[in-house]
Amino acid sequence: MAEKNKIRVFSTSTCPYCVTLKAYLDEKDFKYEDINVAEDKKAAKEMIEKSGQMGVPVVEINNEIIIGFDKQKINKILGIKE
């Protein structure tokens, strides 16, 4: 089930919400691409263009953008029942 979802996490290593978000995805056994926008300026530009936000985390799940660690939205898109 988890393999059909394409998940990209735009984050920085110093962001506590990013750490929490990635820990949550790990706990639920979802694979994701972690993109450090502090180190990758091209990725930072892509994140801003897609989300209109400069803050992290920004999550892209199956081409849908979620700003911040919005657990409810993430669960809905990934079909996680709490």
C-alpha cells in the first residue's frame, strides 16, 4: 500500500516540525524522499514555487501540497485511520 504513494518532504535539519513529520511517516512505514532545502537551493526554489511558502516542512504527496505537519490532511491522503 505505501509504495503507491509518492512522498517528498521539503525540510531542514534544524526544523523540529520536520523531524516530527518524518518520524511520523517512519512510524507508519511510509517511504519518502527527504529534501534538505537548506543545502539544495534548487529544491528550495521548487518548494516555494509549488507551495508559495518559504517555511518548512512542505510535504508533496502524489502531487498534492501540504504545508506544515498537517496530520489530518496527511492521514486523509495516505488513507491512514487513526
